[in-house]
Amino acid sequence: MQKHYAEFARALDDGDFTETEGGILIKSGGPMARGRYFTKIDGEIVTLGTNKVPLQGLKYFIDVGIKDATKQTAFYMALYSAATNPLDSWTAANFASLATEITSPTEGYSNATRPAWTPGAIAAEAAKVDNLGDLATYNIVCTTSINISGAAILTSNTKGGTSGILISAARFDSPHTVNNGSTFELGYELELQDI
């Protein structure tokens, strides 16, 4: 990852990249950044989805990597119910309303805050990091069931909050219908690779 970090950050700063379904491609033959979400319901992995890094998230990576901005110390995972694809214009300020973030403790999940994304070590054999060893866990509480259409990573743990930075968001290929008492778990992997 460090081998391409300066090149990656410079290309983001210059707008010299293309966003693809697989991730962010930095010119032909350059590195590609890819993020993937994993979901697990009652112990079984049920889907894999690719992410959208909105402009706010890209600017954060540039600011921290090249311009010496303050690095965020924690990241949190949110769930949403709207049948909508994330857009470049999404930010932490508009995420909750545009995505219809799931925030209710009675028709959503009982956690008081968004669960933390707690990544492990950067893999020695590849430039990637994930939280698959410590998945974000949601205790589902509802009358019958709720639909979860997508997820996001933000720098604020406040459910429905509008401060901080939206790092990533993804709409799942199909919504998950989860029942009262279910445990919904969420993982995210970020990888930088040569292509």
C-alpha cells in the first residue's frame, strides 16, 4: 500500500481517476482502491457489496495523506433503508436524510450509537485492511421485520447525526429483511492493489 500511496493521493488530488464498479482506478496500470461490504445475519454471511467513496471521503484521504490534515481516530458503521444508490454528492451532513438511515431503537436496532468499524492489522500478503475479526453488530428490534438496503462508514457515532465525514456507502444488491431479535453483523474491507 505504501508503495503507491503518494501516487494514489496525487491522482485523487488532480482528479486523475475513474470510479468503476470494482473501485477507484488510477490511470491504466496504476493502483486501484477497492472497498467491499460483508453482511452476516444470525451467523451466516449472506451478501457481498462494493462501495461508493463519495467526494467527501476522497477529499478526506487527500487531506490526511498529502496536506497534513488531522487523521480521524475512529470510524462507525451505519445502516440505511432507502432503495437508493449512493452518489458522489453524499456527505455526513445529508447521509441520514438521503439514505433514510435506520436510527429507531424500536423499529431498527437497540444499540445506542452506530457501532465502530474496528479494523485489524494490514494484511502482510496484500495491501488491505478489514474488520472481519471484529464485525460491527446490530441487535435488531422491531414489531415484525425491517428492511436494510445498504450501509455506510462515517466518522461520527451518532445515529442520524449530521457531523463528521462520510467515508463510504453501499447499496446492497437486494435488501435484507431481518426479524425482531436477529443479530445483523457488518464487515468492510479496504484494499489497494496493482492491476
